[in-house]
Amino acid sequence: MATSLGSNTYNRQNWEDATKEKYGKECKICARPFTVFRWCPGTRMRFKKTEVCQTCSKMKNVCQTCLLDLEYGLPIQVRDTGLTVKDDIPRSDVNKEYYTQNMEREIANSDGTRPVGQLGKAPSSSDMLLKLARTTPYYKRNRPHICSFWVKGECKRGEECPYRHEKPTDPDDPLADQNIKDRYYGINDPVADKLLKRASTMPRLDPPEDKSISTLYIGGLGDTVTDGDLKGHFYQFGEIRTITIVQRQQCAFIQFATRQAAEMAAEKSFNKLIINGRRLTVKWGRSQAARGKDGKEGVSEMGTILDPVPGLPGALPPPPPLDEDAPANYFNLDPSSSPAIMNIAIPPPPGINPPPPGYGPPMFHPLGPMAPPVPTPMTMRPPGTIHYPSQDPQRMGAHSAHGSRHTE
């Protein structure tokens, strides 16, 4: 049956006495003997122990074991870069001992809630550190080391081996070369270099050059974010002049009374604004001059410039002016061509004999200067003209008078 740390048989004092060794080793920074704590963080984990003394850890506000910052969980080089702090600790033995004694005196006179030295005079927070800060535990640093016998193929323990049976890290990888002193002094730390490169590629919101712009664009409101929610968050940065919500586009425009308040709101809210469980987009608004200048390319209803859609063709040319006197040419035919080109007869369907020669339009018309004249279609021939014997009224038994009336 497990017992709690506060029980009589296994209290905190007994646990500390079981895990510590008074003046067990010397500090890896100041080389003075200190009390070493050694414990196992969990099942199938390697034993951890303190590496530096309490004085050295308080001077840098870092953990005694992993030497990461206690507030952000970042290396010292990243923290000092974000806070623009340069705290050079002496390296020689005499100067280091003198500096350590002065820091111990300052620590004893403080309440223990604030860092000492140059770090205590630095700003309280940094936007870059807040974005890079580790908020969840990182248990991989507690894993056992890689079994060197397994790498050589000589480990015979199998699953009972307390070390990891994994491929070792590439020796050319910068993360494979780490040491405690470089991390503590904040120089040549490969983990810090990796995090600083990540910070340099993170998106940021630069204020526009036009100082008259004091409006922020808030996107992705949805149906849950209201006018009161926006006002409740942004009023802390300064006086708000107007808040305009465009429900159709699910966005809002917040205009501050001063440019300083708008810059502070953009810095504190960019890429980390969450209201009612929704992550909102924060951008700078556009000036009226920019809207009017770029309005021809595409402007939304609120005056913001719309990005062009890739892949679409350019603007079509205007149609030619219409001339009322010119004939309508719907088929784009050449006006100088002969109309005989279009008077090509369609051959009769199979099974029907063509008309006798001379009594019907030819199958095609030669397009030459000596070509015979094209006969006039039936609908445009003058009345009275007979082409076929069956159309002769006298042959059908009619009188000449009827024929004369027929031909009139």
C-alpha cells in the first residue's frame, strides 16, 4: 500500500534524507562542494541528480539539474537574448569566488521571490519568450542513456537491460555536442541556436509607416464574439474611439484614440488572441489614401484591398464601336468574298435520284472567273417561269385563261 509524503512513516524529511548526500560533489560552475540530490523520476527512467549548487542556480534563476530557466523553461542564452540581458560571470578562480560571495550576500538580503543581479533589473517579460516558452513537461530528458553494448551488438540482457536499445544520434548533429558550462554561461549552446532560429522565422506584425493609422482589423469572429467581448479585451490598451463589426464577413475594425494604444494592442494581441474559445486574427487597417490608390485593383465592401486570384486571365479588351450603317456580319466572313461560296447545294440523301441536268442547282459551283452564273433560288425567281414539265398547267388539262391567270 502506497503512503503519502505527509504520513508519519514516510514524510518529506525522511525522503530528502534518503535522496541527498551532504557535500557529495563539487559544483560544476563554482567548484565548491554542495549537497547532491539523486532520485529516479519514474519507471524505466535514469536517475537524475543536481549538477550545480543553489547559489549558482539562484544567480541565473535556473534549475539545478537541467539548467533551464525556471520561468520559461528555456536555455539561458535564449532568455538573455529575449530580455536583452548581458550578465558576464567571471571565469577566473579568484574573481569567480569574489563575485559569488557578493551574490550570496545579495540573495540573503532579498525575499527570494525575485532574481538577483542583472536579471533582476531586466524587464519582466518578452513577447518572444512567451511564444517559445515550454508549457508542458518534457519527459524525454529523463530517459536512460543508449546502451553502448547494443550498438556494438554485444548486449545480452535483452528487455531487462536498463538502457535504451536505439540508434545513437548522428555525431555531425550539433545537438549531439552539449555541455553544462556552455549552457550556464549562455554561449555556444546548440539548443539555444535552434530556438533562436525558430524565433527569427516566426510571423510578426510590424506597424505601418503611416502614423495616422490607429485601426486594427480583427478577423474570424464567428457568431460567438460580440461587441462587448472585443471592448472588454482591448480597452486595457487605451481609449477606443469606435468598434465596427461586419457580421457578413465575420470581422471587426477597432479604432483607437492614439497610435500608441493601437501599437500596444497589436503587440500584445498578435498571434495569441483567444476570445470565447476562438483564435482571432489581428492585423493593421489601411489608410484612406491607400484605399483610394489601390481601389481599381479590387476592394471589398469595407475598403480593404483584395488579393488577386491566381490563374485568372487579364482584363478583356473593350468591344469595337458599332456602326449603324455597316452591315451586320455575324459570321466574321470576308466582305470581299463571292456569295457563290455559300451557295453550295447539299447532296441528296441516298436512295433519291438527283434532278436531270439543267433542272436543278449543281452540286457545287466552281470558284473561278469563267464559272457559269448561279441560278436564282426558287423563292426569288419571277412568277410565271416553269422549270419542270409537271408544273405546266396546259399539260394538266387547264385552259390558257387559267394559265394566264396563274402566270399573272
